[in-house]
Amino acid sequence: MLLVASELTTNAVKHSGAGSDAEIELCAELIPDGLLISVTDAGRSSSVPQIRSRKPTKPGGFGLPIVESVSRRWGSERRRGTRVWAELSL
């Protein structure tokens, strides 16, 4: 749970396009047979969260593949910002 929360939060900080004074919301919610973790940011970036091919010459690129491998499912949505979420089994 901590790893998923950390990865989603790090991605929001690095890729949201928001300024240093912008807020990020982290939520954890018990759901039937699991835990839903979500991170919402200002969503000023034009990109959609997705797993990309790693480039050996660039650092990073492990976050969402890790989230995908330990989660039942994950996804994102854009409303008044970008919300990225992951469901974990208990």
C-alpha cells in the first residue's frame, strides 16, 4: 500500500504540470475485499497517465508498471484535475 501511494504521489508531483504551491490529495478507502488508493492533482499537464516503454538512456519509468503489477486494477480520470487510482486486494 505504501509503495503504491508513494508511486502515485511521486508521479503527481513530477508530471502534473502544477506549480510548487499546488495541492495534491491522497485518499485511501476500504472497499469490499480491498483498498482503493487515489491521488488527485491540479492536472495541468496535457498528458494522460499511462505505462510507457522505458528508455535505457533515461532514468525512471518504473512507477506505473510497479503499480500495475501489485494492483487488481488501476486507472485515471480527468475532471477538475487528474485522479489516478489503484485497487489493492486485502
